[in-house]
Amino acid sequence: MNWYLEVLKKYAVFSGRARRKEYWFFTLFNIIISLALTMLDIWLGLADRSGWGPLGGIYTLAVFIPGLAVTVRRLHDTGRSGWWFLIALVPCVGGIILLIYLVEDSQPGENEYGPNPKMETQWQSPPPPPDFSGMPR
């Protein structure tokens, strides 16, 4: 859930990089919340014949910009411009190509979009163990 909230905190931040974990956890929670709101719209009788209701519609509008921003940052993490998002508009293969780009591993090290976020959050090596050689036995 923290990854979802982190994306919302960076509401319209299109610069920088986003790890796979950040993107896919946001996507997972986004799908779960959308399904729950759609079921609630249907249960309350607010949905039209296609299943769209006001709760799901408002939520979709609210997370459109953060979803776009995290996708652009994810593409930056693979070393691509955010404009590659538009490849999804190419019929048949565009969405598949974009999916492949989104599941790729991060570009190692720093790239033109910033430092690797995976390296910033990796666990640091532990401190050396205490030296007990001078203590009496």
C-alpha cells in the first residue's frame, strides 16, 4: 500500500525514475480499487448498462495524472523517454511493446533521468561485528 501512496504523493511528478515495484504495486492497487468501486456503483444502482458509475468515474479521473506520471517515470527507469507511452496508440502491437518496456529491469547506475532508485533503497552492508578480543575470558 505504501507504493500506491508514494505515487499519489508524487501526483504530477514526471521527472525522475520509478522502480518496477512502484509501478506494478500502484497498478495492482489501482485495479483492486477500481473493481471495488465498480461493484459498489452496481450494488447501489448508480452504474449505467456498461457498468460505469460516478464513484468509479471520479476515481478514474483522480488517478489518471498519477498513473500517467508513474508510467513516464517507469519508462525513464529503463532509459527511455516518457513519449514512448504513445506507442500504446499503435494498433495491435503498441500495447504489447509498452508492456515489454514496463516489465524490463532498471537501467543500471545513473542515467539522464536521475540515479537508479533501486540502488538508493537497497540494504546497506551491515557494520562489522564487535571486537571482543581484548575482553577478559
